Amino acid sequence: MTTGTESPSDRERKLQTLVTAYIVTGLFFLVLPGTFLGVWNLISITNRKALDQLSPAWLQAHGHAQIFGWIGTFILGIGFYSLSKMGERAHFAVARGWLCLALWTAGLLMRWSSTITEWHWQLLVPMASVLELTAFLIFFRMVSRHRPPRNSGDLKQKPEAWMLMVIASTAGFLLTLIANVALTSFFAMRGEGPELPHEIDQRVLILATWGFLVPAVWGFNARWLPVFLGLGAPRTTGLFTALGLAWLSVLAALSGYLAISVALMPIAAAVAIEALHVWEPSLRPPKTEGIHPAFPLFVRVAYAWLAVASVLSVCAFSWDRHGGIWGASRHALTVGFLSTMVFAIGQRILPAFCGMKVLFSKRLMLASLLLLNAGCALRVSAEIPAYEGIIRQAWLVLPVSGVIEMIAVTLFAANLLLTFNKPAAHLNGLIGIGHPAGA
């Protein structure tokens, strides 16, 4: 625990070390259990020319590593850092942050390894889910007790719209982890295998994406895009309408009304895009100091992928027969939208969070984003004709798309790791690049 005599600079260094540990851990899960296993799965599917010839456990292990191991770990680390900077409980954040990271990482590794190897999976998979939930509850307790700093003369300050969006996504995160504990425990007792049945897994995936990850991106974008892209202030009513539609989609999916669920997704996406002014001209010059100037373009491209993903979900419900359209929709959402957003925003904010650094290479940033979107475009366009048996030659494109995306991920991880190894910006006289406003 931090002592009362600890200086603000010492506390800041400890917080920066903590968030850097979270980001490095997330990068590990992104590169190895996430992307490497995903490419291996894709090559195996290509060799067998059928999705159902690959173990569902391997597919779900890949997805869990990507959603929770990578993006979930990033969100937890940024959350601890941001709450400590914005609130009144900074001296509790570091110790609890390290405990949360230890439990979270142990749960992720246990879940991934026991699912892949099936070694004592009936015990280890539920135990891993409990560890993940326990770690998150440490974070959630801090979130629920968070008090924003008061302005002078204000007795009570209402939370801003973006913060309410992030809180709602945090609730979605919690519900997803609770569902994981309940479902893994139930199916472990049945002893049929470490994977969840397809229909159940599909519903949990909609909860994790449209109940947690997509609203989280909308919330953080509502805070950062007016600053970084020079956009107008987000429309609060539109944001909350998009959130409500996303949650109605989740509830419909969980209740078994998949047609209603997928029909709501394009509407929610369109309302969010309009509320955030994403495709409108910037009112002020974008802030691209220290990063590649194409940054605003890729943020807008990410929302194009969100629109594509939501429309493909509607098409999948009507016409999918062998998993091709569903797979393309999921990939457009998780790689096209979520990964592009993390690659763009992450290389803008994480160097500042992790020690006031300057991004190592603008060219690596551009290369990672170009390759990621090229690989995603190849994957989405080839997956439907290949899996659905429309064009047999499309199978040849799938492993190429996976390799391109793996290179993109490697460049992204390398750029951040090399950035973290650089001295702080102020030591190089580069004072102009600091923390994002309000972060």
C-alpha cells in the first residue's frame, strides 16, 4: 500500500508500470494464444475444406484469448490507470491492480491451455472462469466506489454521457464473465467437452461483443474522438439510443429471438455513427502529433467495418448454411472494427499512459493498420464463397489473409514494445505529446 509520504511522481511511476504490465500481457495473448492459434485454425480449416472438421474447442480458445486475453486485459489496465488519475482513491489502485492482473492472467492461461489440451478440463475450465471473474470483481469494486473529482463550488457532479456508456459496458463485461462461470461449470458437470455448444456460444459471443466491447468503444470514442479527430460533441440522446438498441439485441439473442437480435444491430450501428459524427468533417484539425497522419482515416474505416459486420449478421440469419457468412460477420466485427480501433487509438494513447513516451515508428503504425485491413478484407470476402461452397478457389485466399493479419499484429506489438523501451518524451525535449485530455 502506498504510504502517506509517497510523492505524486512516485505514485505516477507505479501506475505507469502497472498499466504497462497490463498492455504487455495483452500483447502476449494477442500474438500467441490469439492470432497464432487463429492462423493455425484457419490453415487447418483450409486443408480440410470444412469448418466442422476442426475442434470447436480450438476455435473458442482462440476467441477467448482475443476478446478477454487481449482487449479485456487492455481495458482493465487502462481502467485502473484512468480511475486512479480521475478519482480520489489513487493509493489503492496499484496494489489491487497487481492482484487483479495476477488472477486475471492465471485464469486466462488456465482456460486457454486446458481447453486446447483437454487436460483435467472439467476442473480447470470452470476454475479458470472463477479466477477471471474474481479478478474482474476487484476492478468492478473500484469502479463502483469511484468518485469523480468535484469542481469548486459543486456539491454534486453528474457523470458525463461517455462515462455512463463505459459503466454500461462494464456491466456487460461482468455479465459475460458470470455467464462464463455458469456455463463452463454446467457443461463440465455434463462432461461432454471443454467447448460450449454452438448455439450457446453464439449467444455468449453476442453478449460479449454487443453488450460489452462495442458499447465500450462507443463510450471511449465519445470522450476521445472530439479531442483527437476534432469532431463535434457527441449527441447524448443518440448515444444512449444506440446503447439501448445494442442491449435489446443482446437480450433478444439470449432469449432465443436471433432474428430480432440481428435486425437491431445495423440500426444500433447507424445511430452510434450518427451520434458520434464519425463520418462528418472535422470541425478542428485532428491531433496527430507523434503518430501517423492517416490515424483519423482508420478510425472512420473501423466504423465502416462495424456497418459491414452488422449487415452481414442479418444476411447470415437468412442465408448461412455452413458458417461462412456468420464467420465473415464475426471477423468484420472483431478484426475490422475492434482491432482497427485498438490499433489506431491504442498507438495514440498507450505511449502516454505507459510513461509519457513517443510512438517508436509512425511507419510501423501505418503498416500495421494497412495490413490488418487488407487481411480482414481478404478474409471477409473469401470466407463466404469458400465455406458456403460457392467458389472453391476462395479457400486459397484464406491462409493468405491469416498470414497478412499475423504480420500486422506482430508489427503492432513490436511498435508498442519498442515504444515502451524508449525514454520518456520530456527527457527528449518532446513536451508537446502528453496524456489525452481527461485520461
